[in-house]
Amino acid sequence: MAGKIKRSTIDTIFETARIEEVIGDFVNLKKAGSNYKALSPFVNEKTPSFVVSPAKQIFKCFSSGKGGNVVSFLMEQEHMTYPEALRYLANKYDIEIEEDVIDSPEEKMILNERQNLEVVNKFALDFFVDRLKNSDEGKSIGLSYFKERGFREDTINSFQLGYSPEKSNALYETGKAGAYSLEYLEKGGLIKKSGDRYYDFFRGRMIFPILSQTGKPIAFGARTLKKDTKTAKYFNSPETALYNKSRVLYGLYQARAVIVKEDNCYLVEGYTDVISLHQAGIKNTVASAGTSLTADQVRLIKRYTQNITILYDGDPAGIKASFRGIDIILDAGLNAKVVLFSDGQDPDSYARSVDSDTLKNFLEKEAVDFIKFKTRILKEEAGDDPIKKTALVRQILDSIARVSDTILRSFYIRESAQMLNVEETNLINELNKILRKKRAKEIGQPLPEPVPPPEAFPKQKQLEFNTNLLEADVLTKLLQYGNQVIEIELIDEDNTKSDVETTVAEYILLEIEHDIFEFINTGYKNLYEQFKLLDLENTPALQGYFLNHQSDEIRKLTTDILISPYELSSGWKDKHSILTETEDRTPQALRNTVERTILAFKLRNVELLIIKKQHELDERYKKKEEYESIIKEVEKLNKAKSIFSEKLTRIILK
């Protein structure tokens, strides 16, 4: 039984292990100055927020808030215990482990389960491989089967393929003779008990070891050659402390480095699909063997690439499986392509029927994005039936709605409109309905009805619409950045300039109150008034304060503003000074952003006042005093408009 790792060994492990090397085995790291960056392995994201610092030997995930050293990463990502992470690093760097004796029963229990399962699985792996290569039965049945499938010796060795003898208790007897734990042989699903007798679970089958990402055997798949219809063709190990089938991909240990290099992962269904493709040179291939594709498996792939190409059989079952897989992949924020083999072919049989170059060219040529694939298949099913065609459109849009990248989404809408011969605007309207339902479900409440685009209104209504959006933009800045400190420039009575520190919230309130501007939207005005009542200095978490506000109306308004139902194009920045991209949050950039927001808000208010005054001139009788008075007000407003416009242009062009 293993004991506690000595402090001196732990120190050696930390001194030797390089965090960028270890994390690089699990995550696709890219150099960024003196650090490395990657998409977070902990959450779904489009922009890399995961940073590894070789100099400090730490990592930080800014999306999830997780961070720490190399051991922390292994514990978080691979769900290892502290001792397991240390032993993994010691093995990776060939460090001899010195141990103290464990006294605590609790510590023994924690170590016992996984370590004993590892021991019996390693014993079973060696047993199966030995019987395949060194027994007459293994050679005549197991090895012959693998060679008939065209597997070379190097391939058999790489995947550590094996054979379990037909004898009912061969593994059991060998394990018992070697003093291996019967309890853990049974827990690992290697033997079963019937009455007083034990028998081998995988007897008479070809063995496909399932390895962890670090190369350790954690489970087994087994295939029978018997034609008995009552006998399942494939058996898998039961789930254990080591093996959760929904979180494991067959072949990932052999494929992960090539997946990173090729920046693409081929996804198949079965063990032999993976092996045949690897042997043919397509080594960036894995399988969801033993289960339908799961979100956890897709997240595993996401550690190494953003691109997945699904290779499925061309039969109806394979097509349905590809549809399910596509949606799971899109939900995870990855890019999905599909290669569909002709009916009667699968990746294994096709890979064995052609040479490597033909296979590679076929996969590259036949890979189509999910829109083309899904549309083509569903169009064939729908035919000329209008009801089926309508259902087809909704299925396509449901998949597009899962794409998080708005630019890609627009591209797919345009492509779908052309393929389906449907007006693009109709697809956009339907997609927005789906997106709104999706967002409403995410936040647990209905979203406000979308407002028609400003082009549908006359000039005054356009300005009112723009002002409404700008008011939301002001409140967004208050909620997101209100507590952050920025420097602003002050000019005293002697015209001396100086920079002083203030918070974003204090700056916004000062600017709006100084020029006596008011919010037009009643709800936004109420929310703004709540900001004015706050003791900002003693309210450190503004978002949390308003999201948990005692007023239902305030809570709903806050949620609506922070999770906008509108998808604004990049044109809003140029036309209306509303930003649509991610802000640069350095203090200087944040000050520019907030100043731009306030100036745009003021400018639109002034323009709206000018139009209202012009209407007054048109509607009233032209009494000289009244007329001149309004003219002077309009002149002042136009002067203010010029000042705000000039300042806003200067900031935008910085």
C-alpha cells in the first residue's frame, strides 16, 4: 500500500515540472509574449481567457476564476487527488517517489479505490496482450481476426490490443495466483461472481483497452466473433472510480498531439474506425465508443481544437446520430463539419479499401459545413411537402441558433436562404424568435418585445429610438464598470489642467447632472434614479445589488440591459456611437469608452431638443418675442451639438 509522499520528493516534483509542458498535454496553448494563452478548458468561450505563466509557474482562467500551480491544474481538470497529481508528475519527469507511512484510515480509503483499480486494470491489460501474442488460442483467433482487418503489428502494439481466452476463468485464476485483489477485479468488471464461483466477464473476446489521457488503462471494450444473436457483439467495462463512459474518448491518448497539430479532430463511432484511420495516417481521430456523443466528450476535444469533423455511416441511424452530434458540438461553441459515407460504407471499411492519399483527399473534399449537410439531407426528406419544408427550415434555424459567433451566424443565414430559396429577412425574423426564447429560458423570464429598426421611423422617432438605446448603453456602463477607477481631466478657474481619480459611476452621474439631461425611457429613468440614491462608495458590487434589488421592476430592467435581446451590427458604432465589440478594459481605454458613451448620449438628447424646438416654431403663431426666444434656444442647442460632435469625433478617431 502506498504511503504519503515525502516533502523532499514533493519539492523535487515542483522544481522539475514545467507548467507549460504539463498543461500543454491537455490544452492547445499558443505563445503570447512571455506567457501562453488558450481557450478555457473549464468553460465555453470564444475569446481565450486562459493564461499560463512559465516565469511564475502558475495558470489563471479569467472566465471561471480558477487558477493555481501545476498540481492545482491536474486536480481541477483531471479530477485527480493531490497525491495522484504528484504521482502523475513524478512519472512524467522520471522522479523516484519516496514515501512516509499513512496512519489515517480516511487517507487510506481515498488512495485505495483508484490505485487498486489502476493495479488490476494494468494486470488485466498485460494479461490480454500476453494471451493475444503468446498463446495458441490467442494467435489463431485473436491475432488472426486483427490481421484479417488489416491491422499491422505496430498498430496492434500502439493500441495494446488483446485477447481474453475462451476458458471461463483464465483471468480469475491468473489474478488469484498473482495475489491480485478479487474485490477490485470484480469492481473493475473484469470478473463476475455466480454462486460460489468466479468467471471472466470478457471471456472469448477481442480486447480494446480504453486509456486515460495519460495512457493508463481505465476500462476495456470487448468484441465477440460468435454469431449468436442473443450475445451482444460488444461489451464494455462498467463505470468505476476511474471510468465514466460519457467523459472518455477512445483513442484520445494516441490522437491528442496530432489533433493540436492539425487543429481538427475526426470523430467516429467505433474502436475499429479509430484504429483503421490511425493506421491509414489519419491519426487525429477519436471515438465516442460505448455511448452516444456527450457534451463532456466534446469539451474534452475542445481542449485541443475548435474544429470537429464527424465521420458517420451513410445509413439512417448514422445520419440521425450526426444530427445529434452537430447540435452538441455547436452548443459547446465549436465548428462542425460532416463527412457522410455512402450507404453500406463506414470509416473502417472505407479506410481499408483505399490507400492513405485517397482517404485523406476524400475526407478533405467531402467535408461540408453542418448547414450544407443538414439542408441537403432534410430537403431530400421534405420533397415538395410545404409542411415538411416549414419543419425543415425550423430545424436548420435551431442549429444556427446554437452558433455563438454572430458573424458566422449571419453567414449561415445567408447560405441557408440561398439553399432553401427563402427570403433572408424571413429567416432572420424566425431566428430572432428562437434566440429570444433561448435567452428567456436562460435567464428564467420573458424578454421585452424587440423594437423595429430605426429606419422604419421618421427623423424624430429615429432619434428617440437611438436615444433609448444610448440610455441603455449608459446604464450598461454603470452596471458593468461603475466601481472601476479612472482618471478624468479637470480644469480649474486659472485654466490649469489636472488629472484626478474617480469611479466610472461618479463620473457618469456628474456629467449627466451637470448638463441637466434626463432619461426619456421611463424604466431607464427609474433605474438611473436608483443609482443617484446609492452610497456608491459602500456598494462594491453594483451588478449584484441591482440584480438582487427588492423591486421586481428594477431586477427585470437590470437583467434586460445586461442580457440584451438585440443583435446590433458593427454599423451602430459609426452611425450611433454604440459599441458592439468587446471593450478594452485598461483604465485609459475605459475612460475613453465611458466618455464616448456620455457624449453620444448628450448629442442625441440635444438633437432631439432641436427637433422639438423646430416643431414649436412651425406650430406656433409667429409672435416676435416668442419666435426670437426659441431661435436663441435653437442656436444654443446647435452650438452645444457642434461641441459634442467635435469631442465625440476626436475620441472615436483616437
